Amino acid sequence: MAVTKKTKNDLVKKYGGSETNTGSTEVQVALLTERINDMTRHLQTHVKDHSSRRSLLKLVGQRKRLLTYLTSTDIEKYRSLIGELGIRK
């Protein structure tokens, strides 16, 4: 259910530009999206897991705040990021 170290490193390289750029907004949104997708798959099989559902909603809210920030700072990066990640907005 958790994001593996290899997957995390791949996402950091792809969206951060280098291995050490883990704090950029694009990397954070990509990691949150990966966690959200994993948690969504988990909740499809475990329907009554309400604590995970609450955690999923918190992750979605955090990703939404980061995307709002990215919209206000650089709209082109925002558009390319949601296109690559497949986030509908």
C-alpha cells in the first residue's frame, strides 16, 4: 500500500529534475497522487475502512492546496503537471 523507495526515486527524478530536489511542488503533487491512487485501490476492496477513507480525503485536500499554489505561481507548470498525472481539474 505504501509507495516503494524505487517508485519514489523515479517520481523525484522525473518531476524534480534531479535526485535531490524532493521539495518542489511538482514532486510533492506527484508523490501525493501516487499515494492517493494506492489508497483508492485499497478502498475499493475494503469498503468499510473509514479511517483510510479519512486519510484519503486529507491527502486529496493537501494535493489541492499544492495545486492551487502552483496555479498562482506558474500556470504552465500546473497545466503540464495535471496533464502528465491525469488529474482532472
